[in-house]
Amino acid sequence: MNETDLTSVGDEVETGQLDEDDRLKPEFVRAVLDAVEAGDDEAARSLVEPLHPADIADLFELTPNERRGDLAKAITDLLDGDVFAEMNDYVREDLIDSLSATQVADIASELDTDDAVAIIEDMEEDDQRAVLRALDPDDRAAIEEALSYPEESAGRLMQRELIAVPEHWTVGDAIDYLRGHEELTTDFWEIFVVDPGHKPVGTCQLSWILRTPRTVSIGDVMKREQTLIPVDMDQEEVALRFQKYALISAAVIDAGGRLVGMITVDDIVHIISEEAGEDILRLSGAGEGDINEPIALTVRTRITWLVVNLGTAMLAASVVGLFQGEIAKFALLAVLMPIVSGMGGNAGTQTLAVVVRALATNQLTSSNTARMILREFRIAAANGAMLGILIGMGTWLIFGNSDLAIVIAMAMVMNNLVAGLSGVLIPVSLERAGVDPAVSSAVFVTMMTDVMGFFCFLGLASLWGLGG
Amino acid sequence: MNETDLTSVGDEVETGQLDEDDRLKPEFVRAVLDAVEAGDDEAARSLVEPLHPADIADLFELTPNERRGDLAKAITDLLDGDVFAEMNDYVREDLIDSLSATQVADIASELDTDDAVAIIEDMEEDDQRAVLRALDPDDRAAIEEALSYPEESAGRLMQRELIAVPEHWTVGDAIDYLRGHEELTTDFWEIFVVDPGHKPVGTCQLSWILRTPRTVSIGDVMKREQTLIPVDMDQEEVALRFQKYALISAAVIDAGGRLVGMITVDDIVHIISEEAGEDILRLSGAGEGDINEPIALTVRTRITWLVVNLGTAMLAASVVGLFQGEIAKFALLAVLMPIVSGMGGNAGTQTLAVVVRALATNQLTSSNTARMILREFRIAAANGAMLGILIGMGTWLIFGNSDLAIVIAMAMVMNNLVAGLSGVLIPVSLERAGVDPAVSSAVFVTMMTDVMGFFCFLGLASLWGLGG
């Protein structure tokens, strides 16, 4: 055990690298970068050495792009596979680009298949080939096989290092096997029990093995009810299964039902967080929303969404255009119309957020869609009525025009109903049509609330003879 | 091993209870409810029996409120603690209300402290006391202690059932201890090594124990670098630590540094997902956004937000009010003004979503705030310029009015810069002031983009003499 192992993570806070929220302190980041700039690699290394790999990865993310290369040079010997495995994709890609194929291969060979694949999968094809050539044949074969599965599938996530034993073994046999084979992996939480065809028949938590006498058969300790992950399953689906069944690890099987790998929960946790966070970003048209993304890519993603929205905004404007005559005679209509459309937009976004989230977590299924529509209709009616009364009374008090008050109140109720219904129906329909509701719903919902908001208010005003 | 244990979860799909996305099929839900309604409890039970507890919990969530009681009566013997532990809070509360204190105590006593606490913590005080009285003294003491910690803290999340051993033991001692003590917990992934004062000195994965000869000392197998969780730490912070350091379980310590409990990753996974999903709901003012929430509570949460937004919408409208004269003379201004404010709103929401997410995941800290502001400014300038050109050209082509085209293009650029800057500055300032940026940012950002959108466009138009 060396010196750094004596530092518990709690101590990092006390010794001043981390703030109370477990983030690297700006003073600390500055101190490291100052040392690097001053060419004092020794000082930089001694500052960084006590950090956990996850914190070293964070340090790179907090360092401005143009200074990351210098930092990497200064602390090369601290940059092991674990640090790369924890790093943001874009930051890692940048750094990896600056390393030679042999260096990347050295890093990859330290890691479990899944982490090695994560590092290699985003490289340019030529670089990828060079790294693969530099790996030893076993590692290369494992990584090449993983790369043959679709991106974001279980096959990419899984590691091939796992423990599988036959059902007829005893607990003692299993323990002796684990003690006697140096080459086996040391990090696992469950062992898989397989039949002679290498198909999983059960899973055994290590705690059960440790609590059972040596003579008992593994078949009597294991749980036969298990969640098997097909190798081509999408990672979002894998994450939902881990969550639903509170899994720590799970066996991955090929099309023939044979055990080919293992996925552990620590590889899933960041996917759960990403997938849940993605919805917020997609709903707002911010794409991946990764702050480390190259700026040109961010601009491209966002402008696409904005141009689509410009189209719907022009459509809404054309509705206003139909009533230019009324507006010219009674400009107050133009003053009040954005309130009706805006409030509809707000109400629609509320419903949309709830529905998108419920769809993503499998809480909203065809069994309760009808109930959900009714529920949102009732909420929209209640809120629409309250907002209608408020804005109606406000309009009457401020402008003393009871006709205008009645018109805006009615328009507000109508547009809230439009918002509530389209907030459910649009994402549910998109989901059924196989389109990600988080990506596309907001455009349609806003279009509905804008168009209908202007149309209801100005149309009613025109019927009522306001500005006529 | 009984019959049901032979069903692997994969089989549930084949036998038709689950669809390919792992959700209960509507036909299946209907079949169960039809059996319950027909009074055929036997049939309902045999349908539900093969399900995993998580799926039984889902079944209750998918059942309309008023029929959940009947379902519970029909399948009482399948309703064990695991099912309740998996259930949505609101659905569980409803069901628990319909049970007697002794029934609840029976369920709670089956569970680890953390799950028992989750069931009991939301009960009315009287009912809570009745349940605690019905528990046996040990369970009661454990639960009462957990309830003494703040809600959503590590103390509520942790279980007290854990394995702690002294450092001087050998691997063999630990295994014999685990085999020889019936009363110990069976589900654990790591054992904690403590000093004589019961303070944690290291953590030992079970796999390391299984791979090491009996004679080796635990002190040589364990890892001294460990992440300790203070008992009063907020659950969101706990979840971030689990994520950052890829933890499977962690020791919880009291103020004196003594080991008082253990948190496992399966209890954290749903918090990670909830916390990440919460942002989307908070940003849109949908509160918790739980579709099982009582409708009156949902209406109350949403209307509060809508009324606040009504205030900002009226403020924006009053800006339009300043230019009624111009609008009356040139109604086209009213047609085009929502485009400028709406596009600003869209751009602001994009930035806001990215910033809120980066703050929540600790990716945006004071070390890189300045860089982030610059980044968003550049994006806003690029997108604003593109949108300005588009709308300017569009306006010129459609209305043949080059003055109007120049005014709207300039207003568009200005409002995009407002959107980009307020999209960063508002959430960052709120976070520094200790306010949750996800809850409050959107109101301010939309207010800025609406007010400034109208003001820039109509103000420039007025200066330019359009409608003058």
C-alpha cells in the first residue's frame, strides 16, 4: 500500500482540493495550471497525485482546451486508464488524439473491455486500426468483437471478464477455483452459473456464497430467476432493466442464449443519469447539450431547431396577419394577444414535460393513456378557468372594457385546453409512431398554443365586434 | 425452490405479461382486473404470481385509483414488502392507508431499514405511532432512529444491516463469522473494516475475499481509500458521489466518525434518475410531475407557476402598450413582434437547459463559468446573426419593406444575445445565491426575452420612423 492509499476521499475535502459539494476548488485548479505554466511539472504532479481518477478527469474538463495538452504532458504518469474511463467523451477524444497509438494501446490494455471500447470506439478508423495492431492478440480480439456490436448496445457496454461456473460444483469448488486462478478478474459482484452449452441457468451473489458451507451445491445457492440482457439490446433499455429490477450485475447473452459478457451497475449509473438528463436537453432543442462539445457542432444543432421554430413562429404570425384590420383599429388587441399565446405555451410545456418523463420511465403505457388524457384535461380546465378569471378581471379593472375582459377570459380557457390536450396527445402519438417524443414534441405543442392562442383571442374579438 | 423461481424474467416476455419494452401489456392488466371484478381472486392470483415484485408494483400503478383496493384484497398474499418498496410513493400511501397498523408492521418488519422507513415516513403521525408500536423493539428502535434524520438525507436512505469486521482478522476468520451467524444480513456487496472505536478504516469487496487465501489478513486485502458518507448528507449529494466514484456500496458515518449504516447502489439508482428527471419538470414548472400525484396537488403546483408567468406576461404586454400608437398606424408590427420574442425564448431555453444540467452534474463550477459565458455569447452571436439574416430576408421578400427587414433583423440579433447571456447568468447567479436554478430560472429568462424582444423590435421600429 503506498502513501496515496492512506488518503480517504473525505480527506480530500479537508486538505482543500474539493469543496463541500465534491467539486474541485477553483484555487486548486489554478494552482495546478500555474505550476504547469511555470514548467514545474514536479509541483503539478504532487498536487494531482492524491486525487481520485474521477477528480483527475474533472481537472481536465475544468482546464481550458488549449492548456489540456500541457497538463497531460506534465502529469503523464498519473494518466492511467481509470482517468480516461471517467473523462467526458469530447475531452478524452482531444487528449487521445495527442497520444501515439502505442500509448493508447497501453492505456486500453489496462482496462476491462467495456472501458477500452469506450476509449477506442470514437477514434478515426485509421487510428483505431493502429491501436488495435498495438494491442496483444487477446485484448484485440475482445475489443474487435465488442466493436462489431451496434453503438449504444449491450455488446458495447459489457465486459467479457466474468466468472462462470457449472451448476454441479459446490461452494467449496467455486472458492478453490477463484483462489487458484491468478488470471481471473478480481472485480465482480455475482458469479454466473452455466449449463454445459454455456447458457446461464442462475446467478449467485457473492454474499450468499460466503454465508454458505463449502459442501453445499452452487445449484442450491443460486437464484434461477434472473434478468438476462440480449447482446443487441439498446443501452437505454438496459438501464431501465437495471433500475426496475435493482440489479448489481447482469449476464449478457448472444442470440443463441449463450453467456458472452457481463454488465455491472457502475457502467449503468452514468447512462441512467445521461438518459434522464437528455430529455431536458432534447425538449429544448439543445441536442446533447454537452458543454465540452466543439462550439461549431453546438451552433449547428441549435440553429437547426431554431430554424424549425422560426417556421412555426411565422405560421403563428400569419394568423395574426389575418386580423391586421382589427388591430389597426384597436391596438390593445396586439398588447394583450401575447399573454394568451404565452400562457398557453407555459401550460403546454408543463404537461409536455410530465408526459415525456412518464413515457421515458415507462410509467405511461397504453394501459393508462386514456386516464392520463382525462387527467390533463381536468387540470387544464381548472387552470384555464382560474387564469381566465384572473386575466378577465385584470383587463376589466385596468382598461374598464368588459367586452375585452370576456373575450380574453374565454380565449385563455380555450387555449389552456388546447395546451393540455396537445401536451399529451402529441408526445403520445409521436411515441407510437416510433419518434422520440422528447426531440419533436415541443415544436408542435408550441405551434398549437401560439396559433390557437392568437386565433382564439383575435377571432373572438373580431366576432364580438371589438375593433370592428 | 418453488415453481415461480424457475421463471426467468426473460420468460415473462414470452408468456405474454410484458411487452418488448419490459412494460406490462394492457391485455394482461385488463385480464387481471377483469378477474378481480368477477370476484375470481384465484384467477387473479395465478396471473399475478409469476411477476417480479417490481412488476406487481407497476400493476398497481397502471390500475385506476378506485380499483386498487379491490386488487389488493384479491392478491393480499402476494403483497410483500418488496412490492411496496418498488411502488410509487402516492400509490403506496393510498394502499397503506387501507391497511391496519399490524398489517403495515408485518410488511415493514420484512424489510431492510431503508425500505421500511420509506414506507413509514409518509404516514400520518398517529398511524406512524401505531405501526411503530406493533413492531418488535429492535426494528422499532432502528426505524425511530432513521426517522430522526432529516428527510432525503443519507440517514433515511441507509440500512443498518451490514457486515463490519476488525482489521486484525484473517480472511478465514471473516468467512467463518459469516457462515456461523444466522442472524447476519444476506445481501451485501462489501464488508467494512472498523477500528475498535467502530470507525471505518477500509472497505473490502467480496470478490477480493473470495480470491484470497484464508490466512491473509483482512487489513492486507481491504482498500483504505474509501468514500465515507456523513449521515446528514443530502441524498442528491450522495447520488453524485456514487456516480462519480462508481460505488456499489458505501459506509455511512455519524458526526463522531463511527460506522452507523450502509447505502447500496440499488437504493441510489432511482434517486439518480429522479434527480436528473426532476430538472426537466422543475424548469417547466410542473413540480414533481408525478403522474400518480393527487390531481388537486398538481393543479395547485402548476397554477402557482402559471400565475407567476402571468405576471411576467403582463409586464411584457405593458412594453407593447408603450407602442400602441405605432401599432395602430402600422399593424404589421403586431404581426411580426411575436416572432422576435418567441425566437428569443427558444434560444434562451436552449442555453438554460444546458446550463441547468451542467450545474446539476457539477460540470459547471466557478473554474469554468467565465469560459461558459463566453461560449454561450459566441453561440448566441452566431445563431442570432443567422436568424436575423433569415427573418430579414423573409420580411423583405414578403412585404417588400427594407426598413422593416433591417429593423427585425437587428432586433433578432439583439434578442438572441439577451437570450444567450440571461440563459447563463440567471441560473448561475441563482445557484450562487443558494436558489435551485431549475425551479426559478425559466421565469426570469422568459421575462427577459419577452420584454427585450418587444422592446428591441418596437423600439427600433419607432426610432426608424416605421409607423411614425
